[in-house]
Amino acid sequence: MRIGIDGEARVPTTESADSDQSGDQLFVLTAVLLTPAQFPSVLGDDYPEVCAGLGLEPYAEGYGLVLGQDGAGARWTVATEDVTLAACAIAAWDCGMEYELSPSEDSLVAALPGWPLALAVSAPGVPQPHDPEPQEGDPAPLTPPDAAEWGPAQRRLGADEIALQWDAWREQVDDEDVSFAEPGEQSHKGVRRVLEEARGYLSELPPPGRVRSSFAAGEARTLRVDGPGWSMVARTDDIAFVLLDEEPGEVHPVGRGPELPGLLASLDQLAARPV
């Protein structure tokens, strides 16, 4: 099976809200959560890796990341400790509702130049998005990962798409003459390595966010498991899909067999879950 992914972030269509960042107006375009259970997968395989890329400490409570423009149009990413406020805003936007996201100054952790994600929107009435003029001691502006070519960023985006469109991918497997990579067989070296490394997480806990669990239909859970050079998406009551850095665009369905159900159930027990 093959997959095609674009690298553009999905953002809500909302009215811009105002915030105050060091006395300057910030026009909020969107926000994302950065917690062990929820973070932009394109930025890394686990929560500490994503935090390191942003220059933030990987605190267990996590952050809300607010992406916007100042009055001159410069891109800024503001990290706030008020995760609840960011989550409420995101939930409201997802429902098509307006929500003014204005974190208090006391909750602000960092104001970082640039955006870590590619946005297809901009604030009305200000210049086009651009990086702010560098000041002495400022970090380099954040830039989105290059997802134009197959690599870790594309692989993780592909796994995101499968998790989001599970029913369509599962139906495609049923409709096509697909050969499953069964867990107990020696049919595919890469898939076998992924399953072995995932099983290793049961005896040696991985970094937070390497294994994440979210709601699925019925009583099932959707699992997202990542590791060096690979991603796996699975339903605890169904099959799994594996993507590998060394196989551009390829998606490997993994059949239930005798081993996968127990592995998925055990991974779900140690997974980070959204509050």
C-alpha cells in the first residue's frame, strides 16, 4: 500500500483574537497542545524530542503553543503553561465557535520567533507573515520541518493521516488483495524490527509520548507508537499499520495473528492518554 501526504498544517478558520506579549499586540491564528499525550507529530517521535526542538523543558504538565503575528506581521510562537485555556480554545474552534485565546502574562513561558508549523492563514490588516528582525541573543526563528520529501516528518504525517482516516484505510485493506505482515512470520524484516522494538517498550519504558492512546469506536483505543525510523498506528480491537523511513510512501498492514492483540493491549496500558 502507498500513501501521499502534504506537509501543510490544518488550522481552524476563526476570527483573530488579541493577546499581549511584552506589550505588543499578538494576533492569534491558531494554537496546538504540546503534552506527552498530544503534540504535533510532525515535530518529533516523542514529547521530549519536540520540546528540545523548541527549546522548552519537557515538563509533564505540558504547554499550549499559540501561533500568531505581531502588528508588523512577524511570526511568533508563544508557549503558555495554561494548557486548559489552550485546549478550550481548540475545542471551541473545532466546533466552529469563536473563542478569545488570551493567556495571562503569568502563564507565559517563552515567546519564540517563527512558527514550527506551516500555516495557510494570516492575520488581516497586517503585513504578510515573516520572521522578526533578529535581536542579539535571540534563538534562530522556528521553521516547519521539511515534509516535501519522504523522511521522518512525512512518515509521521502519514501515520497521522491513517489514524484520522482509519475507516477509509481499513476498508481499502478489505477491498484490495493485500498481503498482511503477520507478527510471527519472517516475511518482512522492517516490520519485524518494529514489532520487536515496540515489544521492548514493555520492559524498558520509552520517552513520554512514544506511545499514545486515544478514543476509538466502541470500547477500542487508537494507538500511536513511534520509534527511530518508524511509526505504527493500530486499533486495540483490530490490525496495525507500519510506516518505515527506509520505504518511502509504503504502508504495511499487520494482521492480528496470535501476538498482536496482546502486544497492543500491553502498549495501551503504558500509553500516554489525553486528560
